[in-house]
Amino acid sequence: MGSARVGCTVGNMVVNHLKFADDICVFSPSISDLQCLLNICGYYAAEHEITFNCNKTTGVLFCPKKYTQPASSNVFLNDVHVQFLNQVKYLGMCINASLKDDDDIQRQVKSLYCAANKLRGTFDQCTPAVKNTLFRAYCTPMYACQLWSKYTQISMKRLRAAYNNAYRIMHYIPRNVSVRPHQVSHCVTTFDAVLRNNLYRFFIIQLFYLIASNV
């Protein structure tokens, strides 16, 4: 598809698809280009005896605010109509047509509470040091938080509360007691530091690849 010269471009480089294991994401600035790319996928699949799961193939249409989304889009993969949704989950991240990150932040909120309750139920009798190690392993990583850019302050406050409450759940800390001194004294990364560190590492990696590509 890279040689098709259709789809989205970054500078002079065509970027019309992303692949991860058996998942593929195809994108283009127009419906006609998208259909062309899907046709290429269909031809390649037929030639190499690959089967696409058309029932799981969905699309999202991103429109400027001044335009309204059409009721339907006639896009087909192997003669099967592709359903367009307002929100999809790709590689664990929630992506919606408005490009807002509130839904994905809510996913992380649920994940924090779920992890904290499971850890307390399984490792309730462990020492605080073990609990802190488990918290770092299961609650500190925030998947795709580096990509959050369009969200409400309410969503971020809920996420901060979920992170701190998860720590309270594991250590039986009352809700009226601040967890920040406890986290600092036990070398557990605070919420703001988690976001800052993830964003810093992300930009460092991107800078490394940018320098390597120009060498």
C-alpha cells in the first residue's frame, strides 16, 4: 500500500496504514482513496490466501466541526460493507470521531480500580513493600497516556482520584488522608510524575528515531 501513492501524507512520505501483529489500520483523507486501499488489501489477501475478518472491520469518519457526518459511507472490503462507528477500540485505546480522549481516560480509570481491587484481594496479607512493588507494576503504567491531548479537566481529575484511591485501597489508607506523603516516602511515583515521565520518555524515543533517520 505504501507504493500506491494514495492516502494520507506526512511531508513527501505516504502514510496510509499502520500494522501491528495481525491488526491493520488503514486511513486516508477521502472515501475514494480509502476504497482504493481496501481493494489493494483484498487483492493481496486473495493472492496470498489470507482471510480478513470483515465482520470485525469497522471505520471511523473524522470530520471538521462545520461538517456533519453522513449517515452512511459506501466502503467495502471483499464485497462486504464496512460499518462506520462513532467510537472504536484499536490496540486497547479508545478512538472516537470527535478525537477527544475522555473515553480513553475513563478506560484507564476503570483499569486502575479493577487492578487495585484484584491486587488487594490476592495479596492482602503481603508486606507494604510487596504491595508497593505490585502497585508500580500494575497501576503505574498508563497505556497511551502520552497521546492524550484533548480532554476535559473533569476527566483528568477523575483519573488522578482513581490513581490515588487505588493506592488507598491497597494500603487501607482513609479517604481523608493524603496519599502523596506516603507515596513519596515509599518511593512510589506520584500521579503527576507518572504522566510527566511517560511523556518525557515518549519524546526522547521520538527524538532518537528522528536523529537516527537523518544519519
